[in-house]
Amino acid sequence: MADESDRYVYRIHWSNDDDGFVATVAELPGLRFVAQSSVDALAGLRLLAAERVAAMRSQGQEVPEPFEDRHYSGRFVVRVPPETHRRLVIEAAEQGVSLNRLVQSRLA
């Protein structure tokens, strides 16, 4: 069976500061690989991620579960200042929608 790193979330973007493509992996914050091509950046990072997972296992550390394998309920709690809460309730009422619908549209 392939290790977890094969199912991690990888992202690649161009960086003027690094003068190359930067690949990152969401499940392993701080791990990155820079290369002159996006293909090389991804390949390099996938190798680094697999090595990091192997090292974590050998040191008895918990290996991050891929985001894809996690369960999402569709609910989360956000704390905001009372004034923000009031302002959003008023805005939702003015638009004729629920507070939940207003916040959903803002997050989408």
C-alpha cells in the first residue's frame, strides 16, 4: 500500500522571490520544494514528503492523515465580535436571507 503522502494535497505556484516554481503540501506545513519547472517541483516535493513521513514513522511521531480521508460534517463555529454579529444579522435581514446563507455566500 502506498503511504499517506501519495494522497496529500499538493499545490504549485510560481514565485518571483524564489525565481521558480514552489510546491507545497497542505498536510505538512513548512515543507516546500523549489524547481525551474512545475513538474520537477512536484516530483521533488513528493519525494521529500515520502521521506518526511518515513522519518516521522521511524521516530514514533503521528503521521498526518490526508485531508481527503477526513470526515467533514459541514459545520464549524466561528467567533466574531458582537458588533460584527449584529451587522451580519442586519445585512442578512436586509437581503431577505438567513444569517447562515449570508455567511455561506461570503465564504464561497
